[in-house]
Amino acid sequence: MPDYAVTYKSNRNVVYSCNYLVVWCPKYRRKVLVGEVAIRLEEVIRNVGFESDAETLEIEVMPDHVHLLVEVDPQYGIHRLIKQIKRRSSRLLRQEFPFLRSRLPTLWTNSYFVSTVGGAPLEVIKQYIEDQRNV
């Protein structure tokens, strides 16, 4: 049986291991996250994560939703990270791909799903996200 070691990070006053699985959808669950849009969205997510000191562990962009496995400083907060990702990606993608403006009043719904990974091995969660492409 494989040995899954938990790795911890720290900032000035907190030691943590906060891994989250996040899923969100475009407005009306439209299948607009394809081709160049999907590639650009992944770049934006990684950039926002880097700027926020969040470690992006896995991303899977499906035509009508996004799966993200991310580790976030608890003092920054997962809600703040997702808000920033959705805000920036909506603005940039709608600027760069005009068909998104004509098909949707806004790119994202206001809602999202978030779950702590807890004690589950990260490799299992990563495999789950990768397997979503085949569902």
C-alpha cells in the first residue's frame, strides 16, 4: 500500500495543509469552455493562484464546468481565491473571445462547489479529476 505523506506549508504565523476541490460552471451550464477558451482559462487560473500564493495541484476544464484542486493559505481563504479567479477569467475571456459576450450575460454563475480534501490522498483526488474527462 502506498505511503501518502502530508506536506505542510507555513506563512509567518500559521502552519497548514488546506487542500480544496472546487467545481464551478458557466452561466446556464453552456458548453463554451472548449479549444482556445479552455487553454486560456487554465492559464488565468494558474496565474491567479500564483499571485495569491495558492498552489494549483490539478485543473480539468470540461466544456460546461471546471474542476480545480488547490492548496490555499487559510488566512487568504478559498472564497477569496475563487472570487478572484472567476472575476479575472470572466473579464479576460470575454475580452479575448467576443462570442462569449454574445452568448452569455456573464461568464460564471454566482455559485460553486467546494470541499476540503481532508485525509484523502492527493493522488486519489488528482486521479478523480483526470478521470472526469472520460465520463
